[in-house]
Amino acid sequence: MTNACDTTLKQSAGAPLGFFERYLTLWVFLCIAAGTALGLVAPQAAQAVGAMEIAQVNIPVGVLIWVMIIPMLMKIDFGSLHEVRGQKAGIGVTLFVNWVVKPFSMALIGWLFIKILFADWLPADQLDSYMAGLILLGAAPCTAMVFVWSNLCNGNANFTISQVALNDLVMVFAFAPIVALLLGVSSIPVPWDTLLLSVVMYIVIPLAIAQAVRAHLLKRGKPTFEAALAKISPFSIIALLATLVLLFSFQGQAIVEQPLVIGILAMPILLQTLLIAALGYWLNRSLKVSHDVAGPSTMIGASNFFELAVAVAIVLYGFDSGAALATVVGVLIEVPVMLWLVRMVNNSRNWYERALH
């Protein structure tokens, strides 16, 4: 990997957590409150924003999603893909957990909680929509925040960028078919044209733009690229928070009437996160993968590319859908749960490394 890429990774995740990232859960709570209040006090304003659509794509949200995603995708170095050959076991675990296990386990756990255990506690007309939101989360493994989690668990910088690059390449081709399959299995109608439009709008085009900007900036020198990335990265979180305000302005009435919904939706997401993290960590240990590779390999599966999940949920089902709400709950619990998992990975290092000898 180039020195520029290595430095970029260390700077993007080097200060343990930035101001916005450190308190992301607090900001999410505040945005929930602000959006809910806006929806109750001025529902006409939220409806006006929701009506700004072209070909089923909401323009304000589309712009916000691109602002969220593009800085993250600029961190990806596809030139590092050749390095996966040196960490075949760790990469194998990453691909197996992210694409063979995670989407399907999320669908199964979601079905158990939403359709069986808590079906009577949830609005019957939203059960399928909640399931769709959980499926979208499960099919979107982490892209950006894994850089932070990798740094916090002393992960191998080369491996982290390599696995993110490979994972995003797989996502371009696998996300839509897996989501469509699981929606079909769950008897949820699959709007193929809208789903494919979402993949193009929120994966292919932003990825192409991000890589073009990355290449342009790197031609002007490593310091220029690093300075630009540091300057625009906070806008990702700001755009995410603005999107949440809009989402909850549509969900305000439903949340006030049924506050338990968020807690119920959090349960399968939390269980899924812990299950996937445990599986990834155990597989890496069983295959005698070094601890600095096992950490980021575990983290990428346990966390989600929630920005993508939120965007696709809005396009497929709308602002005021249960699917959009379910993906937002994923944002709500992501940071505290992942910080706890990082601590567990660090504290178990001696136990882990005993299996390597």
C-alpha cells in the first residue's frame, strides 16, 4: 500500500474518534427529538420536502446521501486489492461473514422478532416494512466507520483498506440480488427497477465520483489529499444528522403514539451485531489469523453501512415507512455497541493469541 494511503487511514481513524463520531449516539437522539417535534408542529414543511421527487428519488435526501457517502468512499484504495493475497484467511472470513452469513442471519433474526415474538406489539401494516429495513441493514456491511474501529483495536492498516476495497467491489454486484432474494423469501414485493436505481444512485455513481476526486487530489500530492479529506469528512456526519431530522419529521406522530417500536427494532439489530462479531472473531482465531487482522475483519461484519441502508429504504418505501425507521435504529445503536466490541477485542487479546502458538 502506498504511504499516502497508509497515512490517510491513520489520520481518518487516528484520533480515536472525532467530535461528531464520539457523540454520534447523542446527536442521533437530539435529531430524533428535533425531527419528531418538527413533524408534530409543522407537518406541512416535512411533507413539502418529501414531495420534491424525480423518478422516485427525493432530491434533498439524495443530495444529503451523496454528501454522506462520497467522503467515505474517497478513503478506499482499490490499488491495494492485490494485498489480499497476503491475508487470505482474514479476507476469507470477511467475505464469508459479510455475504454468506450476515444478510441471511439478519433476515432470520428479524423474522423471529418482528413476525413472531413481538408481532402483536407492532402495527400490523408495518411488519413487512420493518423486515425490509432490517434486511437492508444486514446486506450493507460497513465501509467507513471500520477505519475507526480498526484503529481503536490496533488493526493492521494495510488489511483494513484492502478488505474495505474488496468488500465495496462485491457490494456493487451482490447488494441488489441479495436484498431482492431476501425480500422475496419474506414475501415482500420486490420493486426491481427501484432497487437497481438505488444501487446505481447510492453505490455506483458516488463510488465513481469519489474515486475520480481521490485520483485528482492525489495527483496534487499527498498533503493536498489529506487536507481535503480532513476538511470534508465532518460533512458526512452533518448530512446524516440532517437526513435523520427529515426522517423523523415524517415519523413523529407514529413515534409519539408507539414509543416501544424503536426498542423492539433495536433488539434484533443488537443480537445480530453480537452474533456476527462473535462468529467473525471465533473464525479468525480458529484459522490462526493474527490479532491485528482479526480485529478489523470482525468489525467490518459487525457494523453496517447504515448510510446506504437509510438511502435505499427511503427510495424503496418512503420517508414515513417502517423500513426507514428500522434503518435509523441501526444508526442509533451502532456507536455504543461497536465501542463495547472494540473493548472486548482488545481485552481478549491474550486469550486470542494463546490459540496462535
